[in-house]
Amino acid sequence: MDEKFYKEWFLGFAEGLNRMNEDSRSCMLHCCAIRCADTGVLDSYRNHYKKVGGNRDEFYSRLDKLGGVRGASLCLVKSI
């Protein structure tokens, strides 16, 4: 299957999502997200988290080591 196929498939998928009511769309996307996470993404993040010793700043700043992912740590300061 080529790039054109996937482009057309995703356009149809998006159109179908737009035709669903909010509850149905939420239910379907929730199920998709769980399957996506369970097929390796979650394990990849868990292993990465262990490699950085649980340091959240390191976790996000080194996400690029996983390939195809980027991350950064931000310091938000509340102004008074």
C-alpha cells in the first residue's frame, strides 16, 4: 500500500469521526488509544523511564533517543 492509499484512508477516517456524536467518537478513540499503547508504545516509554532512573526532566529531554519522538522540559513560573 502506498502513501496515496493511507492519505485517502485517513481522510475517510477523519470524515467518519466528524459524523459521529461526541460520545461515540470519544468511545472509539479511547479504544484505539488503548490498543496503540498496548502494542509497544507504552513498553517503550516504560523502558526509557527506567533508563533515565525515573528522572522526569531526563525522560522528556531524551525522548529523541527513542526515534521519531521529541520532548522537552519546561519550567513554568507563576507570576504574582
